Amino acid sequence: MKFIGVDLGWKSQPSGLSCLQLTKGKLELVDLERQDAIADILSWIDHWVKPDESALIAVDAPTLIPNATGSRLPDKLTHKYFGKYHAGCYPANQNLPFAERTINFGLELESRGYLHAPEITPQTPGRYQIEVFPHPAIVHLFGLERILKYKKGRISERRLELIKLHQYIVEILPQFEPALSIGSWLTDEIPHTGTELKATEDKLDSLICAYVAAYWWYWGEQRNLVLGDRTTGYIVIPKGLGTGD
């Protein structure tokens, strides 16, 4: 079983991509990179997941947007439950500039057999896709009092927050079930320039997405929250500290 994380560029910017492989109970990081064009992202997915293989793809983008205006139900629920952590998500509707791109990406995945899975029977092979949101996932997985603010602000401040995220991934995710083996990945120093920092941010976000995919497949609703459903749009978020709390 493979788990793909896609930190999708909502406009034309690059997307972070991560692939985890579960073999005999061991979850291993096998690829971590970025691609620009949607066609290249899909080719990368096709490379890692053959037509007869099972996989769950977690996308950080609104792939289901039923509403023409305003906000989706899951968007509102992130503010309700995670606003105190500064982890409410950006509202999505069909009239916003990014909507066509993100919706079509979900449809491309569906055409490859990846069905939306706001409900799942844990540890059942298949081809699935879900929407995820790294900020509340990071808060819950690592027991934080607020999000790590690595997306906005001075480069030096963003870098310090990314260093924290890097450390949490390397030190804490290997202690969870399923345990993540990083291998020789993530050994480079967090960069100092804005462009390189953004590339690192995209990759680490995609790795969080991929781990949430594995956590959802492994535990289902026992250790995850689902905000919304297939009709309203939905976001899958792990519960706290890897314990189901």
C-alpha cells in the first residue's frame, strides 16, 4: 500500500509531492520532490502507483466545492474547532480563481480510480483520495498550542518554524503507529533564502499530507476527525498525539 501527499499549488506555483510505502507494517519515505504542471504531478503519481496497485492520495486543496459562493461546511468547521490554534482554512467556492484547477485535479484522480473516502474501513486495500489540511494536522499530531507559522513573516522567523516542523517529523512520527521511517531523507540543513525555504515548506507539507493519508487508512475514524462529507466537501484531520485523544 502506498500513500501519496500532494501539497497542491492552488494557482500555477509548484506542488510538493511525497510518497510513503507500507511494507510488512513498516512505513517508509520513498520519494519527496516538487513538480510544476498538473500533467507532471499526475505523471509522478502514475510512476509511483501502477494501475494494479492500491494507494491513498491526500491532497491539500479543495477538490470538492459544491457551493457557488461563500464557504464550504468543512471550511467553516476548521474555524470553529481550530480557530483558537490559528488553523482555520481559506474559504473555497466555485467562483474563486483556483476552483477550476483544484476541482479538476480531484476529477483527474477519480478518472484513475481514486475514489473520495470521507469514510473508510481501516486497512482495506483500494484506491482512494481525501482532502487534508496540514495546519490542524500538525497541531494535533505534535500536541501544539498553535500552528507553526512558517508560511508568512520574515524569512528568519519562517525558517525557525520550519526547523521545528522538521524536528517534529524526524523525532515524533517514527514513534507513532504506523511508524514512519525517514531513512536518509531530510538530512539537509533548512535553507536561508526565500525561494529555497518555500521549496522546503512545500515538501514538508506534502510529507504531512502523506502521513495523514497513512494514518487515516490505518486507523479510520477511531483516531481521525472528518469535517464535512462527500456532499459538502470534507477534510480529514488526525486526532491528538497519535493516541486517539
